[in-house]
Amino acid sequence: MRKIHVTIIAPYEGLAETFKRIQNEFEHLDMTIHIADLQQSLPLLTTEVQAQTDIFISRGGTAKVIRTRTEKPVVEVPISGFDILRMILLIQAEREQTEIIAFENISLSFTKVTELIETDIPITAVMKEEEVEPAIIAAKAAGRKMIVGDAITTSLANKHGLEGILITSGEESVRTALEQADLLGRKMNDSKQQHQYFRSAFFQSDQFQLLADGTGHVFAISDKLQENETLLKAATSQLHSLIQNKTHAFFTEAGGNNVCFAVKNIGTEKEPTWLLTATALHQSLPKGATVFEVPHLSVPLVLGANDSLSRDYEAATGKHSVVLIGKNGSGEQALAKGLLPKLAITCRAKDLLNVPDFEANGLSLFITHAEELSTTQWRQLEGTVLKTAPYVVHSEKPLSFLNDMPTVWMPPLCERKSEWPGFIRRLIAEANQLYGKQIIGYRGSIHPAIMGNLNWLKEFIFAKVVATSQPYIDFSDSWSEKGFARIDLEQTLEEMEKTLIKHVLEEEGYNQSKTAERLQINRTTLWRKLK
């Protein structure tokens, strides 16, 4: 039979010595003994120690602290009637100068025993740790010289110049705790043997997973998750919240990676068994949604020197939901990124309609193409996906169902002519940093067609910077550059779109993946539009 590994954290040296004296009586327990009280116990609860430990044993306040930091069972060393009686007999000769200050469960036991042996000793019951020090100050004012209590009480008594006497646990109390650990350990071993085949498959899974019982106690961790200490710590810290709040999924950052923690009850309603699975954020998103990234366009660049736009943006900062109104490519992505919390995804509004049960817990959303929705459809989103998640929504035109939200009006680039030189210089600086260039400016006049929108301008300037070996980029022959195409305006809109797609496909050497990425569509959509 496998030995049960017990980690004992004794809040005082004498308790550790008592464990050592009787540990040989329990052959099925493999014990590791530490001496540490309350706060000193926390550094001992490393991931490695918790992984190696089956059961923790401690006493009083230290045991309570350990319970808050581990999912493993914690057996508490009791304070027995013998412990209380021994303490009363020890101090009764000086009872007039002594006061017992203890938590309610212990103080009640002291009261019962003093009544039985007809000994009058002042006893003060406290309900929480914050009440201990005021009780000690009051006892000192009443002329007490000695304070009896647990480790917290005696430490605070010493701080106020009183003698603190610790209530100690005898061998019978320690033996009771070890017997409980032995019984619990045997049951744990039996359970492990019954599920050995299942556990072997679980542990060797290539998934980041753990299993917990109905109380949130973790009893199995897959090898892959066990190897990732950062992810394991994040998973265990989220588990209780997910179970208690009945949340099926939560998105967060762990060790520099964006992950989704999902829980599912694979047991029964009366006896639940929770399976937690950690997956990369991009693998957990609904169809059509992607992680929101905005390369090479910053909020200051988009705001430029436009006072009205800057005022709107400043007023919208910190709001739960914001509307951006302006033509596509006006810098809406950069502003949305600046307004949203760090972990965000982007999705077309109509795609969100297809996943009304999607839980965006821990995520913020950038919603595009709101103009494709009706008022009824938007209200549907507000009652489901958008119920709790912060979001920014973009529309090319004002919409009545968005009127009550903070709004940022984004003027098109063609209306910001006085800012054009500034935009170009800042994009040159960005391209210099990105491509290792040292371009110091531009020559030639700025053609209005270059200023279609900020995204087009960025691509155009970047292409110019990459192509030139001179200190200046030259605008004199822009129309043959990559990123521009001549369009026959007599064509239908569908024909113009197809012409543009073919032009980009040609520029990308007929690489469909690069073409789709540049056009911000998927390969299936690209293929369908070219049919």
C-alpha cells in the first residue's frame, strides 16, 4: 500500500516534538514536519510541496490559513479537554492576575471546565482576529499580568508587555489528528485504486486539465498541467470562483499567454465532479472571433491634432461601453484597443448573434459592422453576450439603438487635410523602427487619393519606406506602387471588388493566405468572391 504523505506545520516547537515522538506508531504515514505559525506557513505552501502532499496537519489559526491556500485536505490538531484542564491547573494559583482570551469555541470549553472544578478565571471570547488586540489592551487596563491563548494572542500579549502563555496540545490531541489523517489517507488510497485506469488515461492526456470534487478540492492533475507551474497556479486560483459563480468559462492571462479556463460537471448533481480544462484563447473563441491586435497604429497617432476627436475619446475613456462612428480604416481599431481592457477579441456583430450562449467572462469585445443589425437583434445581444463584458462597437453611420451610449465621432482622413503631413511623418518614424530604416521625410506633393484612410496610408508609407534607399520617400510616382490599383468606375460594385482582390492576389505572388490576411478575410471568403 502506498504511504500517505503528510505535511505537518506546527505553530510552536513543542508541538513538532510531540509529532516526532509518536510518528513511528503510524507506519502508513510518511511525515514531513515544519515549524511555522500563521504568516510563516505561507511560504511553505509552494506548488511543489502541495503536489507532493496528500494531507496537511496543523492547529488553530495556522490551520485556517493553510485551508485558504490549498485544495488538499487539512486535518486540525484539536485542543482537547485534557489540554484545557492542564492549562487551568497550571495557572489557577495566579488566576486573579490571569485572563484567558480565545476564540469562541475554545473559550466555551474553558468556561465549562472552570465551572466543573469551581475555579473562577476571567475568560474573554473573541469572534475574529481583529478583536484580539483590543481584548488584550482591556485586560492590561484591568490589571492582568498573564494572557492565555493561541499563538496570535500570546504574540500580541508580549507586544503589550504582558506574559503570553500558549495553550499547548498534548499527545492525545496529536494522536487524534494522526488517526484522522491515517483513516482519510486509506480512503484516498482506496479511491485512487478504484479509478486507476481512468486516472492513467487522464494523467497522460495531452490536455491541460484537473479534476475536483464538489467542494473544489483538487484530486487529480494531468501531467501536462502539472509541468506548467504558472498555468496550474492560475487554474487552481480560478476554480472556486468558476464553481461558485456557476461560470462555465473564464478568459484571463497566465504567464504571458491568454488562456480560457472552462469547467464542466462530469459527475452527478448531488455529487459533482468538476473537470477544468485550460486552452489557448484563440482555440476557445466562437466562429468569426479573433484575438484583437492592432499593429503599428497608436491612439496618439489616430487622434493627431484633432481637438474634437480628442475630447470625444477622453470622455469615453473608462466607460463600460462606447460607440465609434466613422468610415472603416479611420483608426477605429486603435481607438477601440485603447478604450478596452487588455484582454479583448473582435467580431462582426452578426457573427455574435450565432453564439448567444457565449460567455465572455474576463474578455472585452470590439464589435464591428453594427450597421448590419436591426434594433431587435442588437437588444438580443445586449441581453446575452454583452450582458457583462465591456465593449466598443463600431458603425460607419449613426444608429438609433446606440444613441444612449458614449460616442466618439471619427472624421474621415480627407477632412483632416491640415494633419496629413503629421500623419506621414509619424508613420515614417514607425516604419523606420519596424524595418531598421533612417528615412527623414518625404518629397513631392501629397495626392488626395493616398489619403483614403489611415490603414491605406499606413500600408502605402510602409511600402515606400521599404522600397527606398534614399533619405526621403518620393511621392512623385505613387500610382505604380504596391497597394494601389486603377479601377474602372463603370464597373459594378461586385466587379470592382473582384478586380481589387485579383490585384492584391497578383501583388502577393498568388499566395492566397497572404492575400486573405491583407484583405482581412478568411481563405474561404476569398475563394468564394473570386468564383
